[in-house]
Amino acid sequence: MKKQSFWSRTLIYLLLLGGALLSTIPFLFMLSTSFKEHSYVFELPPRFIPENPTLSNYIQAWTWNNFELYFTNSFVVSLVTTLIVLIVASMLAFAFARFRFWGKNILYYLILSSLMVPSMMLIIPQFILAKNLRLLNSLPGLVFVYVAMNVAVSTFLLRGFFESLPRELEDATRMDGGGFFTIFFRIVLPLSKPSLATVTVFTFLFGWDEFVWALTAINQQSRLTLPVAIHSFHGAHQTQWGLVFAASMFAIAPVLIAFVLLQRHFIQGLTSGAIKG
């Protein structure tokens, strides 16, 4: 029995290792190519470690046509979207998890039903709504739509975690004279770091990578976000893969940094949902 268990674990580890390699090799190739001069990109056999690495691709990509402005636009949109989603979704989730009111379940499942609608089907209604609210061709218009698209799933994730928190802590706070805001800000939120980190990473990643709505709603050059700018960059430098991959590395870096900073809480939020006691 132990021998069978050993071989089963070994097989699982090998499969996981193979999956990790398949996922990592394209990223390593992109990283390697971003440090190569154009004449070395298609060399045979290919080298993962460039013989003469250079930062010229990064310098050209960053200084190309206000690329730093597009980077800033994406960062501001993603950051503001994440903050608003955290505030709105956490309050909604706490209300659904702890309060009793008429139609609570109906309202909750109505919010969740929005997750069943494909995002492509919402482009026209979103465009009409944004036009009527005069939010087209503006960064607040992107934030408005991104918040609406992320509140439902974030509320779902946070409600499940909030319901797992012990009510005894809240009862003790009420006995000490604390109200709902004290319970929410001083008890619930500090204990919910894993779930909040999960929502933060998912929402920031969505705002940072979203392409379709940004391409539809923005037509002014100075208000483009990074995915749309990289699409234009690729069109202008189709064969210069070193430049394209350097620009892509700029797009990947903030997401990697956010995950590294929040990975401990993020993994806890995805796996156990445990609280800090």
C-alpha cells in the first residue's frame, strides 16, 4: 500500500513538474528574446541565455510614442478599479453574510446571475450606457465598467469567507459597545486578508489585461491602456520580436509584483479559507 502511494505521489509530482515547465518555457523564451538584438532573435540553435544581452529593446519600447503614459493609464485604472471593488464587494458580502432582510437571497442570486452572461454580449449595452452617461473615451468610463464586471464574483468570494468567521467575535464586540462599522472595519476586514488578497489579485489582473472594452470605448491616443497600446505596438513592429517582448514584459511586471507581495494571503484565500485565530 505504501509502495502504491509512493508511486502515485511521484506520478503527480512529475505531472505537476511537466505542467510547470510547459507554462514557464514560453515566458523564459520571451524574457530571453527581450534582451536580444534583432539579428540574434532567429539564430539557430536558439539560446535561452543571450550571448550579448542588451537593454536597448526596453529603452526603445518605453520611449515609443508615450508608452509610459499608457502604462500609467493602465495602472491608475486597475488600481482605482481594485479599490472600489474591494470597498463595494466587501460591504455587499458582509450584508449578505450577516444581515437579514426581505429578498436577500433573491437579490444575491440576481447579482450572481450576471456571471452567466458572456462578456461579449454586454458590449452593446455597456456602450449605450456609457454613451448616455458621457463616459466614453475616458478612464472613468473604463473604471465604471470594470467595477460592474467584477463586483458580482468578488461578492461571491467574500461572502463565503465572511460566513466562516466566528460570530462570537462580533457578539463580544457588541457587548463592548461596538456597532456594525466597528465590527466590519476592526474585526471582519483584518481577519479577511486572504480573501481580500484573492479579490485584489483577480480584480487588478482583470483591469490590467482587459482589451475588448478598452479598444471599444477609447479612441483618443492619450487615453489608451497598455493592452491596446501593445496591440498597436505589435502592429508597428511585427517582425521586431525583441521590442514586442520587451513591451510585453513591462505589461507582465506589475502583475508579477502584485502576486509576489500577496501570494501568502492569496494562496490561503484560494485553498483553506481559514482565519487567523
